[in-house]
Amino acid sequence: MPEETVPETMRQVLVRSLEDVTLDIVPVPEPGAGEVLLRTVVAGICGSDMHAAQGSHPFIDLPYRPGHEVVARVEAVGPGVTDLPIGQRVVIEPNLTCGRCAQCRAGRYNICRELRVFGCQTPGGMADRFVIAADRLHPLPDEVSDAAAALVEPLATPVHAVRKAGPLTGRTVAVLGAGPIGLLVLVAARRAGASRIVITDLLATKRERALRMGADAALPADDPDLVAAAHAALDGPADVVFDCVTRERSLAQAIDLVTKGGQIVVVGVGASGGTSVRMDLVQDREIRIEGALMYVGEDFRAALELIRSGAVDVADMVTATFPLDQADRAFAACGDPEQVKVLITVP
């Protein structure tokens, strides 16, 4: 697109609280060396966005400018960018890293010492346009729809969590929480070869969705006999538990659900402050508890390939769509526990 056709100002979502989501008019940014100006097509609202809007995210301060689950088109490029044609559709990988610390040098840049996340600690892509480094972009194949592409970033986190669990072929899995991340952990674990998968949630509709998406059993998270029911469905304790809720109750359930010598992967963002954990049982049963944060490039590419293969039913995942000028309604809709993934489109 010729430079003169790019307007001087644009709309950008600003979140001060869940009840105060507005559109700011701000200058259109210019791409610097190695950067790209993109026009947003679709932006998803993440569970982290909701935690932040409610003031409960431990690493996002209010007010903030969201948008890290973004599909966009290249509108202009800065000096040094030669491999992204104008109009190319892309999905962004939002980790912003130093590239110098020990973790970055080891390829584990998802836990960079100076990690920031685009749309969390910096202004994001829930706007008409945004600028980001070219190396944060993954070109999209034509056959992947915009709505499907918006699920690549959310799926990359479960792909990373499943990879951290090691080989799952023939192993049994419990997934706590059937929200967007839990459902996508289900997909990733099944593709990784898990033999049986049990998923839990408070809502019957989400449990039904999990069964449609391939769970062997879906159990009420508040069932007092949950552990016995899950063990019966798995023919014993779970080899791996993925906690996508990460509250005191879910961690307690995870410890009771997992086998001796088993593994708990903490995927959900925990609440600020301390959480009680039965460390006596962790020690006595040699339970391994491990965190999983975001992803790296190989997880992102694997997620894109899973989406491309049709492994995720977009209709089951995307439950509401709003235009950018109704961002406040979109955030309010996310407060409904029946929603799974809410998208904001920029016509």
C-alpha cells in the first residue's frame, strides 16, 4: 500500500477495568528498521486479558492496551525487511525478548530474563494498526481462515505444555478446566498420542464440548467423588495432569489425580499471592510440578500446522464475534462463563 494512503490516526482499545473499555484515537505508528506496519484483521480476547481487566493478573498493570492474539495484513515495511510482501496475511508471535540472556541463548526465549509480551506489557494489536518486529510474524497459508488463524496463538501454549510433559504415547492424561486453553490442551495431548483423556469443568456445556472434541470422559469439577470417577475413567491415576485453572482447589485435585512419580503441568495463570500445596504428598509421591509459559517458534509452527490440518473445530471454539467499535461489549461477553473464545474483528 502506498505510504500516502495510510491515515495519520487510528483507533486503539484501552482497558482501565472490565467496566471501562474504550477506544482511544492515537497516531498511526511508523515502522522502524526491521519492523512492519500491520493492519489488524482479527484479535482474540485471552483469559489473561480478562484477568488483567479484573485487576487480578500478576504481570499486567492497568490501564493497558491489549491484543496479543492477532491476525493481520502487512501494510508497510521498515528498512531491512525484504521477505514480507504488502498484503501478506500473518499471525503474530508476541514474545518480546532480549536475545542475550542465558535462556534466550539456549532457545528458551519464552522465559527470557527481560520478557515482555506484546499487548500485555506493551501496546497491542487490538487496534486498526500496529507495528512489530518482522521476526515476530508467521505468514499464513491461504486455506486457513481468519477465525482459524486467530486460534494459532492460543493453541501454541497447549502445544508447548504438552511438549514439556514429554512423550504421551500410551499415557493417560487429566485436564483441569475446559476453557479455551483446556480444550486446546485436549487437542494437543490427543495428537501427541495420549491413550485416554479426562477433562473437568464446572459447566455442563463445556464438558459436552470437550466430549465432542475428543475427551474420553468429562466430569464436573465440583463432584466430591471427582478423583475416584477420574481414576475409573482412566483405569487408574493419571500419568500427567494439566492444570489449566491453577487455583488452590485445582492444584489439590491435581495432586490427588496424578500417579506416584507422575507429572503436573501448570498451564493456567495463578492468582496473585500464595497458594497452598500439599508438599508432603509432592515429596512422598515424587510428584513433579512444572510450569509452562507461552511457547517458542517450534510450538507456534506446530500449532499452525495443527490448525491447518483441521484438528480444531473453529465453530466449537469461537462462540462470539464483535467489531472493534464494540470492544467493550466483547470484554463484557467474556464475563459469561458459557463463552469460549471471543474475537474482535476490524472490518
